[in-house]
Amino acid sequence: MDAFDSMTESTFIIKPKTKTKTNTNTNSKSDLAADGGYLTLLQGQEPVESMQLRKRLFAQLWQPLEEELFTIEKQVNNIGITEVCDFVDSSYGEIERREQGQVARPFAEVSAAVTFAGINTGDHGKLFQSLQDQLLERGHHVALLESQYCNTLPNLQRSLLEQMFNSIYADTDAGPSAFGGTKTVTYDLGLLQLWWANAACSGKKAVVVLQDFEGFAPTVVDDFIRIVGGYCDAVPIVLVLGLATSYECVHQSLTKASISMLNVERFNLQRSKQCIDTAIHRLFVQGRAPLCFGAEAYKSLLDQFLLYSFSIAGFVKKLKYAAMDFFYAQPLSVLASMLAPNAAVSACPVRLNSDQVELIRMQRSVQRFLERRATENGGNAYVRQALSDDDFFQDTVLLQMARALVMYRRSYCLGIDAIVEIQSMAPEAMQKPVRTLHYYGVGQQFDDCTHWKTLLAVVRRMKTSEMTLLLQKLCRLVDGAADVDWDLVADGTHIHELIQGAAELLANPDGSAIPDVLDNSEPKKRTRTRTEMEHRPFLLFDKGASDAQLNALEKCCEAVEAMLRACLISYHDVALNEVFYYRHSFLLDTAFSAQPRAAV
């Protein structure tokens, strides 16, 4: 007998507690959904209060920014929309003259506004909807037609009549009898002529907007124009053709006979560049948005807009994506609660734990800030306490760094505005838009930027009268930035005193004292060596000025250069720039830029 035959062979199965595990997963998913997708960061060491604050901050800060962006877009687009509406108001003067008993012309033309809306087709719906709303406010009747619903001529006219009748009978209980179940053809424009005469529409226009002209079949539009030409004596029909490519598309799509029936005027509704310049100036230059963009991320933002879509909606989506990444994945985004829109600084509403404070201390800009403080009197004790005492760091050091950041943004806005004023007095070839100036400001140091050097050369070539005008403009800008604490930025250079002193010196070169920040050397002689002409080119222009006036002019050039150099320092030199300047350009490119399928 085998010794193993008497052993009991058994298999033990330990079933997992599936019910408990399922409940745990369900609870975690429900908690994640309740928090809007926010998770505790720092490997779970982030306090729940900080996570909830990040959620509140995103809701509080993004909604005003989005509303401001839409307001900017509406204000900029209203310029072109108003021009189209004025054209509609002034069209068909022959009908009005005939109603007054005057003789009209023996032929009739269909008034047509050819509008170039640009390649940003994603924004066309909002743009033409604004045009429709403004035309309705002026009392006209509008039909907004899209090519996907008007593939044939009967469908086009049916959609036109339905929208027109809805507009005419919007405020009355009685509707058009043709749509009441009778066998009347619902795509006959003769119905429009009949009801137009009975609806007391004197002084109003029937505006037909073809939103995407390239999407309509050329034969459909051609036949429609011929039909409209037969009714324009009785019904003032105005055509608005929305183009996305170019004005040549109209001549390529329509026949010569139909084009000859149109009284065409061209309008430009594509104002995306003006809109983006205004948005960048308000959000990033003026610092209304707590989150700015670093050089690489800002370049990605501009490239996506300028090289691909020209779409304001796409620009807003990319901004929102960056804001979501900032508040969802950046544990230090709670510091955005310290920056108020009115340039005020307040304490963080939640207490930071030791991990968050240590993460702030590890930032390179914070280390440089403490190193500079160590060189001051009593700085060693300040730095020692900042590195060892978390409460002192949060209550004192963090507030000082946040205030220095706010003052830097105010001075940077002053520097960009000063550049704009200098550009206005320079040749047109040297003028750059605000979006490009901001790219130079965040992407390059002052001494490395060629455009800044070019504008300084323009300043050095100014005559006394031109310099006087420039200093007047700069004084107004400096007076508007009176709340800037210059001891926190620009190495303590007081820009207000600098520009005011330069203006007084230029106004009275013999009696005014030279500002202390400038060189108090004696006036130089009028030598015309190559070196002197490079640094003092104004000698070639103000030949009749005295030596004192030329010396004052030179000091003013130095003052303007000192102002620009102080205001346009790089954001890399400011504490907490790693937190408030978004740098994830690769994430933006991956999410929004076009990629080959193989890369995806």
C-alpha cells in the first residue's frame, strides 16, 4: 500500500469579496463625478480643501474670461456688421422714389452685399446670426439660408418663404393661408409679392443671407438671382452672400447674365486679427487673466490661430483647455486666489501644508528671490526663517512674491503700451501688432530683441518736436500706472520721475536739472565721427539746435531706453513664474494641431 493513498486530497478556493470591492469602486467613481473630475494631487497628500478651492477657482475665473472674449468678438464684428446693415438701409431708393411719385430708373438691379467672412468657418454661424439679429432690430425681414438645406431651387425658395412669413406674422395670430393645407405651391415668390403688399412693409427690406455661398450649387444660385430680378420692383430683396475663400468665387460660380443683374458692394467681415489683438492685450498684457502663457505655449497658441483656422472659437477652446490643465493638474494653482483682477493681493483662503510649501520653495524663481534678499541688510535671517518656518513663508514671503508678480505685470503693460506709442511715430514697415509685440516680450530678453533695438534707433533719430510729443504720450501712460510700486520691479528705477524729469529737461534745457538716474556729464561737442553718428544720429537732423538742447535730447533718448529696459524684462526673472506662466506647449500641440494618422 502506498503511503500517499491514505492522505486526503483537497482543493481550497478562497473567493474574493467581490461585493465589497464593487462598492469601493462605485464609491470612488461617484466621488470623482461629484468633484467634477478633480483629484487630490501630490500623491494624495493634497488637502481636500485645496482640491475644492481649485474647482471653485476654475468656475469663478473662467466664466468672466469667456464672457469678456465673446464681448470682444461681438464688438469687433459689429464694425463690419454695421456697414452691411447701413447698406441694406440705403438700398432700393428707386422703390421709395416711386412711392413718393418720382420717376424711377427704367431698369432694376438686385442689391447684393458680398461679404468676406474668412476661412474661420466655425465662427460663421455666430457671425451671421449677429447680422440677422441686428437686421431684425432695424425692422427688416431676414431669411438665413444654409446650403445643406437648400440643395435645390424649390427647397431654397421654400425655406426662404417659411422664414419670411414667420418674420412677417411673428406678432400676429393670423398666418399665411398658403401653408394651411391648400394646394398652393409653397416655393413661388409670387406669394411673397402678394403678402408683402398686404403686410404694410413700406420702408422695410427682405434680406436673404446665403451663409456659405460656396456650398450652394452654382445653377441654383444663378436661377434664384434671375427669379429675384423679376420681383425686385415690388419687393426690395437684398442678397447677402457670405464667402469663405475670395471675391473671385462669385465670378467663377455665376454666369455673366446673372452678375449683370446685381448691384454689388463688397464688405469685409473677417476681423479675427483685430479681435485676437484686443483679446491678447486685455488678457495677457493687461493681466486680467491670472494664467499667462510662456514663450513656447504662446507660440503654439498663435500658430494654431494664424496658420490653421483663424477661428476665435478655436482660440477660446485652446485657452479653456490650458486653464483646465492648470487647475486640474497643478497643485499650486490655488495661488491664483491671491491675485485679484484689480491688481490687489490677498492671502490664500486655505492653509498650505508642508508638501505644498516645500514645492513652492523648490521653484527656481523662488530660490533666486531668496538669494537676492540674502544680499540685503538682515537678509540672512529673513532667508533662514523663510526656509524653516512654513507659517512665515506663507504669511509673509508668499505675499511679497505675489505682489512683486502683480507689479511686474503692471510695468510690463506700461512697457508694451509705450512700444505701441513709439511705433505710431515710426514708419509703417516697422509697426507690429500687439500679438507680435507680446511674443517678443515673453520670448526674448531686451538686449536680444531686434525689434526693440530698431525702435530705439527710431527714438534716437527724433527731432526735438517729435521727442516732445513722444514724452507727452509717455507721461500720460506713466500717470495711468501710478499704483505701480517701482521698488518691487525694474531694480528700483522710478519710471515716473525718470520720464517727468526728461520732459522738463527737454522743455527747459538750460534751467532744468538732469534726473539723477541719467548721466550728468557735460554736453558733448558736435563731432561727426562714425561712432558719434551711430549713438547720436539726431545731430544730422537738428542742426540748428544749441549744445544744451542736443544734450537734453540725448538724455531723453537715454530716459526712454531706461524705461523700456526696466519695463520689458523677461518673466523668467520674476518669482512664481513657473506657476502663473503656462508652459505645456507639447500638450496643446498634441490636442489641437493636425497630426498624421500614423502619429495618432
